[in-house]
Amino acid sequence: MRQSTYLAPTMRDVPADADAISHKLMLRAGMMRQIASGVYAYLPLAKRSMAKIETIIREELDAIGAQELTLPALHPAELWQQSGRWEAMGDELVRLKDRHNRDFALGPTHEEVITSLIKDGIASYKKLPLNVYQIQTKFRDERRPRFGLLRGREFIMKDAYSFHDTEESLNETYWAMHKAYSRIFTRVGLTFRPVIADSGAMGGKDTHEFMALASVGEDTVAYSDQSDYAANLEMASSARPTPPASQTHGQLEKQATPDAKTVNDAAEQLGLEADDILKALVVVIAEEVNLLLLRGNDELNEVKALHELGATSLRMATEEEVLQAFGATPGSIGPVGVSDIPIYADYRIQAMDKIACGANETGVHYVHVGPGRDYQVTAYKDLRTVQAGDPSPDGQGTLQFAEGIEIGQVFKLGTRYSESLDAKFLDANGKAQPFLMGCYGIGVSRTIAAVIEQHHDENGIVWPNEVAPFHVHLLALNVKNDEQKALSEKLYELIRSKGMDVLYDDRPERAGVKFKDSDLIGLPVRIAVGKRAAEEIVEVKVRKTGEQLELTVPELASWLSEFFTK
Amino acid sequence: MRQSTYLAPTMRDVPADADAISHKLMLRAGMMRQIASGVYAYLPLAKRSMAKIETIIREELDAIGAQELTLPALHPAELWQQSGRWEAMGDELVRLKDRHNRDFALGPTHEEVITSLIKDGIASYKKLPLNVYQIQTKFRDERRPRFGLLRGREFIMKDAYSFHDTEESLNETYWAMHKAYSRIFTRVGLTFRPVIADSGAMGGKDTHEFMALASVGEDTVAYSDQSDYAANLEMASSARPTPPASQTHGQLEKQATPDAKTVNDAAEQLGLEADDILKALVVVIAEEVNLLLLRGNDELNEVKALHELGATSLRMATEEEVLQAFGATPGSIGPVGVSDIPIYADYRIQAMDKIACGANETGVHYVHVGPGRDYQVTAYKDLRTVQAGDPSPDGQGTLQFAEGIEIGQVFKLGTRYSESLDAKFLDANGKAQPFLMGCYGIGVSRTIAAVIEQHHDENGIVWPNEVAPFHVHLLALNVKNDEQKALSEKLYELIRSKGMDVLYDDRPERAGVKFKDSDLIGLPVRIAVGKRAAEEIVEVKVRKTGEQLELTVPELASWLSEFFTK
């Protein structure tokens, strides 16, 4: 493609609200422009990279038998009302009325539409399993669009849905998709982790998010430095401590802690470490008060607590509720003497040596507390937010934290949608059963931004070969020089004839401008036709390594084919 | 692809509201399903054909230097307000408000968005011409969605926009696109005509519509049976008649036509043919009364009249206005004695031998009217709707009528959008000029329906090779027979290894069901593995011709490769 008439309007300065590196670089390299907040035009360079990503996705999904289709963006409200998400999605769901005043949603995802389609299209277990996908524009009215393509209101996704008659079949497709995703993101050139994620309010079961590690992510990933273990911070566990073989505790004793409102206050007044104190939190689950115990330095992880306690929601008790249940203010409560309230203690408490805790008497703590002797717990649970340096739960290595960009997710939905939309098939016994379902997403536009977050330097983008908009950037350094122009034209034909994509800078610009734009756009190989054109010698630069070499035309052809096949 | 788990739910009966052959066949063949009125899901068979059409479009547009990009579906209302189409589009424009109560349109087309993008992206004539395109979902809230994909509310289009500094450059791209469209529709397998169309309210100049000839079209095409001439009925002309060398007329004479309300009434009372009477129509253009004259059997073509008279709108005068201007009721008016009202006569009047007309006296006509002697016309114009059998305006052949489906359009927009959106470039003299623009559309989803309208028989679809969802339909007639099953599996691998797409009917169904579904889905070649499987002999049927032959496996491979390359 000739750059003189190519729509890639590079720019030196970017708008102040461009807040992520990928966003800035895509604007500067002329890859995208904003049309409205969170709504972008993808210019030809971006479109080319996205098309390559989409081809990789199609190849890997087709290889495992997934079938491509296209579902509409306009969804009748009735389907979303049946699933309950017309209400649940709130302001994030883009809504509109047609000329007959009928309500529609613009699809942010397609569980409702595909379930209603399959309900009418598949009657028997004999047609299962089914795995369908589409690559399509989605809409989500984000409260705060930001980071360019990382959190937009209109974006491109690959979404897939699978339908099954048995858990085994669902499981098989789930892991086939998990593996396909790993192949896709590897080919795209991303450093990523499939992480254990929260199935949350979707009502599903297993779920993994594929996180590209980056400096700009909206999520924190905890991962082992020596194994595959990785989880979103909200779901991460650490290895359970081994309780001491035997513990001796002194005589239970009260000490005044008159103004202790926090664990740290108490620790100071008792002359102990915060980690020696039981942090006692009162939470209300299904109208019932529960006491949660953590080590003093630990923080409650509400997502994990919900899973561990089998609850769907949880709130902290009010000061009044605490007073009524424990007879003391929140800073002075503890498990000693509590018998009619469930007590859940984090596993890390099992490793405590000395223990102090509130005495359920405002301004008073117990010291020399003996677990089992002075209090009983209902059960030990995994309640805390892990910290960097914790031992990995699989016993291999310690946990590290990284920011992550969610680029994909695989999700076992179970019967969440087939039941609410009454989508059933007849099993081998002729009995109607709701479909078991999985859903699987990849953020296509987000993936391109994640690639740039991971592949850039101070001069611009550094494209991985497989998703670069073009393979080669050919620069005619001085288009007014006949020899340079002629050799450039010759190479433009030659390299394309080898099946490589070439962006050919034939603009009447200075060499300096061309070099700068070339670094910014960041194609894998730059070929500059300059002063040695008469000798048919060109200068080749590898964008990633900075390696530079001079090659004759015959050398160039073989060098290129080797570079792009290795 | 194995049909046992392929999502192609064929059906015997279609909904009563499926009103076009393509709509019925796509439903019956399991290619599409309705999600809401005018809103469809494209199932895998349809998606495959559409992908092939899209590939053909990309190849032909890339070959002439067009650049692919992707513009958003969400358009800020401001852009449409600037162009004036926020009002002009009326109920057809899908509108919505975001969570901040800001107005958006869902793009039915992208002139506004691309013009605003280019306004900021291109500053100089040096970057011109530019030709960009996208393939994307569009939205148009049709008052009456019908004919399945032929008139939907959500549909897939290829739209392209070109930007130029000179008329010559616009003209060059216009014709390059025109030729590319002809190549595209030829490859897709359509019988079509590029027809002269009305540029209408878009404010542009030249425009051609590409019409697929069909029995279900919403437009009528008039075309020559001996030349390339073709035009929408609303724009079609016939050859101008040669006026008689000399005419003699008798004495102007009044005759009573007491109850004549129509031309036919008058003809009967005068003992003349309708074509001997001047049909006199009074129209109001820009608040002024005008008299239009046609031969008695001709009908006014309002679209042509607007063009010929340089008007933007026109309405028929009320009876009161006619009375006031001519002193008679509409059935009795004519040009004789009219001096202060412009008179435009259709060219066909020049060939009239005898002439009668209303005498501007209710219930009275003149006979023996002499043009030039008894009345003067302001100008002769092309005002009538052509009729089948008229001589073609290029002098070659006569006009025939056909129904047409508009599958594409090329359009010279001129500065319609660049002026309203203030999009300018600097020309070679450093002077700011509005871009000259062209726009070019192809209805991708409509094209697939048009292909089926042209390619089907009583048993189902008859796909052209290039856009068939699969090349080959392989039927294992009895999957319980080990030899048939084994040979089918072997052929499934073998044919795919030759680079052909295969739909493999491995379902446990009766042979009769498989043959019926195979005819319905209509892939170019059917290979049935049946009773002679043990001898490695299969039965091949060409869907289009019905030709059937028995081939051994080695013969099959070479027959297939010959069939698909010829």
C-alpha cells in the first residue's frame, strides 16, 4: 500500500485524556480516532491488525469444530426480561424504542438471543454438543469509558456459546476452548495467564479469565512465580499454614484498651503485633449475624467469603447491630463466650502463636487466648485477600502481583439461561431437559490494545509478526532521486510478490520524518532505500531488536523469507 | 463439517409471512431465523456464503486501491444535525439516548462520520484521492420490513466513500468502482444491470444502481433488449420521436364534451383516440402554477419532471387553483390562449398528427389544434413514464421491463456533505476547498437473497459455485452400514484435503430425507455413498443440471477438481 494516499494520519501530540500507552500510540500512529466518548473509528492500520487477529481466532475455533454465525445487535426487550437482565444490567444496557414504540436492547452479549434460537432450532440430544461463535460489534454504556479500546462503549468481540446434554460434554468443550484460547493468545504474541475468576452473579460455575499482563490493567492478578497458578486477586488463595504441633497458652486475662477502635490501636495498647490480634468482623448474611475472624494484618476478601459461606450477598453489620449482638462496640468484640452466633475463622488463624482479641466489653481485650479452650469456631475458611509474597496454594513458589487486562473469558453457565428462557431438548429417554451451556468471549478490539501495551518502546509500537498491519515498511528516502524511486518501486513489487504485506512510504517527506513515522507505526522490518540505491543496496532494520544491516536485493529476498518463517 | 451436529435446522413448513422465495428457502434450509420483525440471525450456512461474498468484495476493492476500515455504529446526533439528516431521515433513523441523555443515531450509512473523520485527518490535496470502505451492520427502521433479507431493519452492507480534489479524480474513482461492482456481481453469480437512477434528495449528481433482475424486486427496471441501456423506471427515457416533416391542421373548432372528466371520456365524446388528446396537468412548483402536456395515453413521471424542470419538489394543483388559473375544471383545460403560465410539453407531443385539447371552458374541447399556430410551449421536455416496447433512447432495440433488486449503488455526492460538515483541504495554491466525494454501497445480506432469487428450483436452492456455503454435499446414505460409513469418512478427509469445503451428512436419517435436504440446501455437487460402497463407487449429482454419474474414488477426485476449476 502506498503511504502517500494511505489513511494513517500520524500525529505528534495526543489529546490530554488519552490515558493508556496503547491509546496514545494508536492515536499517534493514525490507527484510530474517537467519534464519541468510548466510541472509535478503526483506521486501516488497525483494521488490518484486527483482521489478522480475527483470522487466528477463526482458525483455532474452526479447528475444534466451532461454527460461525452472526446474531443481530438489536435484541427484543422480551428476551432480556425473561432472563432477568433487562433490570439487572441497569444503565450499562443500551436501550432504544423502534418506530412502533417497542423496546429493544443493543446486545452487550448474546446469551438470550442464542438460547432462544437454539430452543427453537434443536430438539434432540442427537444434535449435541453444539459450539457456535460470532465476531461482532457489542455495546455497553460504560459509566466511565477509558483507556481507549480497553474500555469502550462500542467494541468488537468474539463470543461463543456451547450447548450440551451432560456435564462431561460441557467440561470437554470448556477445556477445548480454554486450550484454543491459549493457542490464540500465544499466536497473537501476548504474555498472558488464564486465571481463576469469580463466576459472580452470572449464576455459573467454573470460569477462567485470560489476562494479558500489563501496567495499565483494571484487574490485579496474583500468580505463582514457580507454577501455572494464577487467579484474580478477588479469587486468589495462598497455601494454608500448618498449625503448630502443640500450643500452650497462658491464663486468659483481660486488659484495658480504652480507646482502641482498630486492631493497630489494640496492638499498641497491648504491646503486641497487629498479627497477634484477632480481627473480628460482624457481617450480616440472609438477615443473620455472623462473626468472621482474621489475623490482624489481613483484609477480608468479600468475594471469597461469599463463595466459602455459600452466600449470594453479605454486608457489614451496623454499629448498633454489633452492640446488640455482642454487648460492645466493634473495636472490642471477639469470639470468647460467643455461643449463639456462627464463627468463621480464616485458615491463617490456625498458625497463630499468641492470640489477643476483644472481650465483648467496650474498651477491654483478652490476652493469652487459647483457641479451642476459650472459643470454638464453626469452621475454618479461606476469607482473606492474599498478599504478594504469600506461598502459592499449589505449594510451588510464592505469589506475585501484576496488573492484567482481561482479553478473554471461558465460563460454564450451566442452566442459568436455558432455565429462564425455557430452552429444553429431549434426552435419550425422551425426557425434556434444560440445555447445559457454556459461554466464551474474546475482546478483539481490546486484544489489539493489549498487544500494544506489551509491545512498544519509547519510539512507538513494536508489532509481533503475526498481527502486524504489514510485514514490511519500505521507505523511499528521497522520492525525487530517480535511482531511489526506481529501486523502491521495484522492491515494492518484489516483496509483495513473495506474499508479504508492504507499506511503502512514497511520500515527498524528509528522511527524518519517515524514520520517525516508521518507528511509531512499528512494522517488524524497515527497508530504507537511500544513498546506495545505485548499487542496489538497501538498509534493513529489525524494529524489535534494532539490528541493522545492509543487503543487496538478492540477499534481501532470502533474508526476509527467513525472518518471517523462523 | 459433520451435519449431525451442524446448526442447519431444515424445516418443511415456513411461516405464512415469509413472502419472497429467498426468504422461504433460507428459512427452510436452516440458513436464517427471525429474531424480531426485520431482524435476523444468520446461521452457519448463511454466514459461510456471506463470508465468500465478503471475500470477493474485498479482493475487488483492494485491487483498485480501496482501504478497509471500520466506523462505529453509534453516531453522535450532532453530526446528523449538521448534515440536516437528523430531521430528514424521520422515523427511519434509529435513535437512542446514552446514560448521560445524549442523543445518538445507529448508522444507516456513514457519510457524516467519514466526512468528519477525513476533515480532521486529511489537510492537503497531496493525500488525495482517498477511497475507504467497510463491511458492517447497518440499521434502518423500515416502516414495513419484508421479503426477509431484502428489506430488513438490521442488515449488512459494504459502504465506501471516496474523497477528491477534482471532478476528474471523482469521475475516475466512480467508474473504477462501477467496474469493480460489475466484477463483484458477476463473480457472485448474479444476472444484473447497472441502471441509471435518481440522485434524489441526496443532492448528488450521477448515480447508478446495480439491479439484480428477479421476480420479487421492489423496483422496475427498463432495459433495452439490444444494448446496455438500463434505467430505473422512474429515470428511464425512450427515443425521441421524429416530428412529421409537415403538418396541416384544419380550422380550430370547439366541441362540447359535457361530462368529460378524463382523457378517455373526451376521446369517446370527440370520436378520437386517447393519444390524440393533450393530457393537460397543472402542477405547482415553488408556489407557481405550470401547465404540463402529455399525450393522452402517457403518464407523468414526477422524478423525471423534477430533473427536467430543475425543481426540488412539485405538487398537483388543487381543483380550485386550476379553476382560478384556467377558468375551467381540470378535465377541460388546455394550452390554447394561455400566455402567462409556463407550458412544458413532453417530446412525444411533437409527433402528434391530430390534436384535441380542453378549451379552458368547462365541458368544451378544441379539435384541429395546430401547435405553434394555436398554442406555444415554453419548452419540450422528457416528462413521461416509458412503456414496455418503447424504442430505447440509444437507438438500439426496444425497452423491456423487469423487476429488480437493488444490490448496489455508486453515487457522486459532490460537496453535499463536505460543505454541510465544513470539511476542507488545501489545494495546490494553498486555498481551502470542500472535498468532492463519492459514496458506494453493496447490500451484502441482500446480495445473498438476490442470489437465491435467481438460483433455485422447485426443490430448493441451486448455489453458484463461488458463493455456495460448501462445495460438496457428501451423503452417507446408511450410516449403520460399515462399508458406507467407512467410505464416507474416507471421502470426507480426501475431498477436504483437495481444498474443497464439504458438508458431510453423517446423520442417522433415511436416504430419502437426506436427498430432500440436499436438494433444499443446494450445494453444487452431491456425492451419495450407497449400495456400491464396497466397490468404492459413488453416485455424483450436479445440482444445477441434474446430471448424475457413477464414479470410482480415483475418478471422483479428478472429476471434482475439473468441475470446480472450469
